[in-house]
Amino acid sequence: MTPFYLLAVGILVTWRITHLIVTENGPFNVLNKLRSAAGNGALGELLSCFYCLSLWISAPLAVILASSWKHRVILWPALSAGAILLERLTSSGEPAAPIILEEAENPRVLRS
């Protein structure tokens, strides 16, 4: 298989799984219950952030699709970036939900 074909398939798989977990309810409302059970902690934030979750979904795909460690390291963020671009194209022009962070100790790091 050609590298472009693997890249396209990897992006589509990354987008589909991430979109399913972040925005869809799933059969019998299973995914919605999973997100609710995760709460507001780190896991809950991960399951509600498309950008964050796409990185975790793309990591095992990069290991499966690439043949060397060098290619895996390059493919990992490429799959996530492709899925994010696809999400932006299909999200009906609505920007991604902002990440709300608590006020930082150093005000120069994050704006409140």
C-alpha cells in the first residue's frame, strides 16, 4: 500500500473514533454515560476535548501504520492534525469549544 493511502485511512480512522467518543451518544447512550461517569477530572476533560483525544487515538494507529520509529514519531501528530482539520471542515463552521483552565499562579502564562 502507498504511504498516502495509509495516511488518508489513518486520518479517517482517527477522526471517526475521536468524533464518536467526544460528540456522539453511541448505541443505548453508552458513550454519553461514559463521559458523564468520567466527571470533571482529567479523564472527563480528555473525553470532551477533540484535540486532546485525537492525540491519544492517533498514537496506536501511528505504531500500527508506520514501519520505523522515525516514521511513527512523524505520523503520530500528522494523524491528529489531519483529524482536527477534518473536524473543522465538518463542524458546520462552529469553532471548537474553548478549553477552560483554572487561573494560573503566574498570570504571565495564561490570561484570565
